[in-house]
Amino acid sequence: MTLLEAIKARHSVRQFTERPIEPEKVALLQKEVERINAESGLHFQLLTEEPVAFSSKLAHYGKFRNVRNYFAIIGRKSEENNEKAGYFGEELVLLAQTLGLNTCWVGLTYKKNPDVLHIEKDEHVICLIALGYGENQGVLHRSKPFEKVATSEHEMPEWFRNGVEAALLAPTALNQQKFRITLRADNSVEFSKGWGFYTATDLGIIKKHFEIGAQGGGK
Ligand SMILES: Cc1cc2nc3c(=O)[nH]c(=O)nc-3n(C[C@H](O)[C@H](O)[C@H](O)COP(=O)(O)O)c2cc1C
């Protein structure tokens, strides 16, 4: 499965089966976490067979069931880090999808487990990504129309269209899709975010999807 196929196949999944993630897949994901930590300056952690974070009433209220594996995204408080969390976190989400796993970004409905998370004094948990074998594959989200999120100063090239289409398939908090993508006359692409909950993290995710969809166009 290519990353573009993973974008099309991915939907949030909140209920998981008991099937553990195979050690070779855990090792692959862990290796990717280490690469991302070195590149981003963030502090991602992969937790497996850890049921505490999603054992609260809040998690059940949020429709989560049987979440025992997750990525915790930890870093210093800044808008830049919130966006990076989205950009690099989505790399893990799409890799997981190619491995046959399912995911869901989680900003609110979890409990921090201090016994397993390594959080430095000046850091906090930006969000989690639930991970595992889903009971289902999720469903396609409702989406804003293309014209509501994309504008262009000249005729839209194919790569730009493909990038925006991939961005519209991205997960965003509350499915808010509060972003805009603009193609300038010089073929540079500008991304902007609206106001709201987790819009910086959403924007990082959008940039990752656009990059994969546009397949190098516009660079
Ligand atoms: C930054 C972020 C935070 C999210 N937080 C939650 C959450 O706390 N609880 C939840 O059930 N879903 C959460 N989601 C998942 C969104 O609701 C979901 O991505 C959106 O409805 C689009 O659906 P899809 O992911 O199936 O395409 C979050 C998504 C993002 C990107």
C-alpha cells in the first residue's frame, strides 16, 4: 500500500479488537518514532499493551473501546510544536495504515498515565494517537467542498488539485477542516489556519497530506 492509498483507506477508528500488534510491526513503528524524534525535536513515545490511558469514563464517553496501544506526542508548549505534532504524527498514522493497523487522533478523551509517560519539566502531552487492529475500518468523513478550502491565482495545475484532494481526506479535530490552501502566481503554496481547537495540529496534518497528494509538484 502506498502512502496515497493509505490516505484514501484511513478513517478514524475508536473500537479495537484484542489482537496484539506483532513484534515486528512494533519494532518498525518504534524505529520511525526514533527517526521522527531526532528530526522534529519532539518527544514521541509508543506505548503498547497499556490500557490505563483509555480506561476512564471520558474515554468511553468518547466512544473509545479496548485501546491498549497508542502514540503519545510530547513536547514544549508552542504553536510550532503543535503543528509539528500534526505533521510528524500523521507520518506515523499513515505508516500504521500501510501495516494494516487503524488509528484515531485524540486531543481530549484520555487520561495521562504518569507511570509510563516520560515528560520533562517544561514539556506537556500535546495529544495521543490510538493504535491497533480496529473492529471496523471507520467511515469517510463529511467534507467541505473543494472551493471552500482552495484558491489559486492562476489555472489550477493537476498536482495542486491532487494535493488539496488529499488534504480534504485528512483527519482534523472535530472534523472542522479550518484550513485554506492558496496557490500563488509564482506556484508557491500557502497554508493558513482558522481559529479553534487544535487548528495548528490540524494544519501540520494537512501539510503532510498535501505533500503526499501533490507528489512533488510546485517545488
Ligand atoms: C488534533 C485532533 C484531535 C482529535 N481529538 C479527538 C478526540 O479527542 N476524540 C475523538 O473521538 N476524536 C478526535 N479526533 C478525530 C476527529 O474527530 C476525526 O479525525 C474527524 O472527525 C475526521 O474523521 P476521520 O479521521 O475519520 O477522517 C481528533 C482529530 C485530530 C486531528
